[in-house]
Amino acid sequence: MSTPRYVVLGHPIEHSLSPQIHRAFAQQLNIDLNYDKIDVAPEDFAAFWHDGEGRDLAGANVTFPLKQLAFELVDETDQEALEAGAVNTIVRRDDMLIGHNTDGVGLLTDLLKNLQLPVNGQRLLLIGAGGAARGVLGPLLREGPAELVIANRTLSKAEALFERFRGKAPMCISALDQLGSAGEFDGIINATSLGYSTDGDDSSSDAEVTLPECVLKNTSWCYDLNYGKAALPFLDWASHAGCAKVHDGLGMLVEQAAESFRYWHGRSPQTGEIIAQFR
Ligand code: NAP
């Protein structure tokens, strides 16, 4: 019997670290793994699964900009995917495609377990209202922050996100350019893609963070869902503004991958050594 095949799908996909991360997990746990990456344009996504290579896959990770399409494609979802309206992990079970969203678990495991940053009882600022913000908001609210403010460049998208999660915890919204009057935050999470340029490069020379420094106090922490060069604009802003606890999203990337791996293979890798290896 041939080794079951797994892939990560996205558009673009060449910069994805997922194949290396999953191979490192497989090596650690002595599992024979067939995992690679495939670029699939949004307009080809459904046909890929119904008539193309997708028919032979045991599972897939799905990344930008395909997570909402994956949600529409699958036959069943778990609670996290349903809440987010987005799927980043597909598992084939018999003839069914099951959709999961592991972004929230990935972020919370990195914040709470790896970095020991508090969320419960804290006043949080979530910047961004795209697919990643949707994936992490429910799990963040379940940790019981004192208040969570969603700020986004396009205010209507922050409003839509607020409505989707209304009533789950104290929450309000703000335009990005109104944060000067929003007060101080214990933790700030950047879930925007502002560090990416549109040409597929992983850093943007004109990316600029223009947040007011008064949102920070001397004990605040800052976390960017991005990693590598794409995280620099936000993390540099935070460091220059005096924040001592700044973290990129590499830990979240590895932790969300570990949760996908567990769905597929029924075993959990030790993530600490893999994060250190990729750092
Ligand atoms: P998305 O759906 O395209 O949303 C992009 C978000 O970024 C929107 O809120 C958008 O605001 C905002 N934005 C883009 N350019 C901006 C700029 N110049 N200034 C201010 N805001 C800007 O993307 P996504 O799926 O949410 O992903 C967001 C980021 O998270 C990506 O860079 C992705 O790589 C990262 N991510 C990391 C992990 C991980 O495991 N570490 C997991 C998931 C995602 P508007 O609404 O105004 O356009």
C-alpha cells in the first residue's frame, strides 16, 4: 500500500514552511510521510478536489486565500471551523471531507503554554479582521479577556467580525486611526498582512505601522501572527515604542501544524524542539 499523501494548498505557496515542519514532526515520531505543497488558484480549488489530484489525498492544510473556499467545500466541520467560517485542515474520512480550523489552538498554545503570556482578565487589542482574525477570535474570547477591541483599516470588516462573535465576551471595535483614544492594552495581536507586499515577496519596503504608542504600557506584550520579515514592521514598531515582550508567529505556525498532524496521524509531536529548530 502506498504512503497516504498530504499537501498544503495556497496561492502563492512557494514560501510555505509547512512541508518542512510536517517532515520534522514525522521524523521525530518515526512516521513515513508524503507531504508537499501545491499552488491552487481560488478559481481552480473546487475542481482540484472533485476532478483533480485532491481525489487521492488523505488530507491537506489550506492557507491563504483558500480557507473560506475550503469551508464551503467540506462535508462536515468541527466547532472551531464553523465558528470561523474557515477551514485550514482537511481530513478525508471514508468518502467524506472533514474540515478543522487549528489556527486558534495554535495561537493559544503559543501564547499560554510556550510564551506564558496571560489572556484571562487582560485587555486585548486584535488588529485585523481577515481570515486569520476570524480563526483566532473565538478561542481568544473563550480564555476570558477583560475586554477585546478589534481594530481594522476597513471598519466595516471589524463590524462584521464583531457581529459574528457578539455576546461571547466584552468586545468593541475601533478604526485603526482612532486608537489614540482607546486606552492602554495588556496584549496586542497583529493579525494583518501589512508586512507582505502584493508581489509575493515576504516583506514590503513601504509597510508602515502607524499605531499610537499610548496603546502600550510598560508590561504590555505584542504578538504578530506573521513571522520572518513580514513580522518586522509591527514588531519593530513595538520594540521602538518600548515594549519588552515582542513575539512573532513562528510558534503559532508550528503549533497549528502540530494540531493538524494530530488529526491525521493520531499522535502529537513535541513542538518545542521544532520551534527552536526553525527559529
Ligand atoms: P486576509 O484575510 O487577507 O486579511 C488581511 C488583513 O490585513 C485585513 O484585516 C486587512 O485590512 C489587513 N491589512 C492588509 N494590509 C494592511 C495595511 N497595509 N495596513 C493595515 N491593515 C492591513 O489575511 P489573513 O488570512 O487574515 O492573514 C493575515 C496574516 O496572518 C497573514 O499575513 C498570514 O500569513 C498570517 N497568518 C499566520 C498564521 C500562523 O500560523 N502564524 C496563521 C494564519 C495567518 P482590510 O480589511 O482593511 O483590508
